[in-house]
Amino acid sequence: MPVLDGFALTARLKADAACADVTVVVLSARTDDAAGIRAQAVGADAYLDKTQPRRSIVEGVLAAIGRTGTP
């Protein structure tokens, strides 16, 4: 993204009372643990990497939505 990366965008969304309940799933090409930890730290509901099989990604998204109760 040209202005914000996904971590900064997630932090802004979660800091805004009007958006704080929005489910945020980060889908990234990064597979390192540090990226997943950072995503959690800024409020992401799930961190999925693109190397996972498509079915696993879909299941991760559905699990995140089910956990938060908000699409």
C-alpha cells in the first residue's frame, strides 16, 4: 500500500472507536514469526501467510470471523 502498510492500517482501525469491532485478517507473503507477533500487537484478529493451502486460509478467515462475531 502506498501510504500505510497493513500493520499501520490495522492499528488505526483498531484505535478508532467506530472501527474497533471490525474483524481484521492479515494475509501476507511474510512467513516469519515476527510478522505474526506484530500483527497481533496492533490488533489483528488473525495472521495468515500466503504459503498455506487455500483451504487453510479460508478456514483461518472463517475462524477469525466466528471468534469476533463481526464480519
